[in-house]
Amino acid sequence: MNHRNWNDDGHIGEHMRSAATPVVRPDFADNVMEDVRRLATAPRPRPAVHRRRWAPLALAATLTAVTIGVILRAGGGEAVPVRRAAPAMVRRVNFAVRLPHAHSVGVIGSFDGWQHAVPLKRHAHGLWVARLRLPVGQYAYLFVVNGHRTMPNPQSREQQPDGFGGENSVIIVDGRATA
């Protein structure tokens, strides 16, 4: 079988050299700049996606306006007075526990979403006390002892399961609540 070397006749070398030399017309830069100016001044169509993105908002605004119009028309064109809820009554509540060997005690509970332990102040004979202002209502709470151990109030009459196999103390804030 006869294998021919394509490079033997010199054609490949010529083609490679001619392909490596770029050919640029003298008016190339002028043509590019003309295209840039034309495209910069041409109006751009807005994409359909942009219109669809605002469609739900426009629909919601229209429905809201129609609903308000119907409500005002039903009331004879007069605004209906809104009845405001009474401000929540707030009471001072004492949280107290006797823990003579504790180094620190805090109280944590549903009154702030179980977010922060409020420190109790140490008094004589290991009595720890905190006074909080809470709106009237029912709250679950625990004492946090030495920064990590939680425990219900041993003096609390009301307890409820905590959902984890333990118990929370419960306080009902009314006119004279004390924990």
C-alpha cells in the first residue's frame, strides 16, 4: 500500500501560511463603528418575560381597587368606621426560685418566643428573683440554671408537657399574677 505524505508536495505548508495571515479590509473599522451607532440608536423591543413578570402585580392591584369600590358602594359611599382592639394590658410579674447552690439563674419562656433568658437577681439565702412586664395571657416558662440546665419552677401549681418528655411551668398573667 502506498502511503503519501501530504506535506511532500508543499500544499499543506502554503495553506497553513495563508490561513495564519489575517486579511482585513481597509474599511473594516468604519463598518464596525457604523453598525455600533445604528444598534445604539435603534429602539429595543421589550421582552415578553418582562411583561409577564408584572402581570400578577397588575392583576392584584386591579382586584384590590375593584374590591374597595364595591365595599364603598355597598356602604352608600361612606367609609365604614374600623373598630380598634383595646391595647393589651400589661402586668408586672415576679419570677422567683430558691436555688442556694446556683451561680446564675435566668427565666426563658413563650413570652418572648423562647429567645433569651432574662437573668434573675440573687437575694439572701439563695433566692433568685426577676420582675418582668408581660401582657395579660398564659405563658410557659423554665428557669435556666448556671447557663445551661433548664428546670420548671418547683413552686408552680400549673405545669404542661413541653413536647420533649419534660414539663414547662405555666403562668397565667391577670391582675395579680406571681410565679
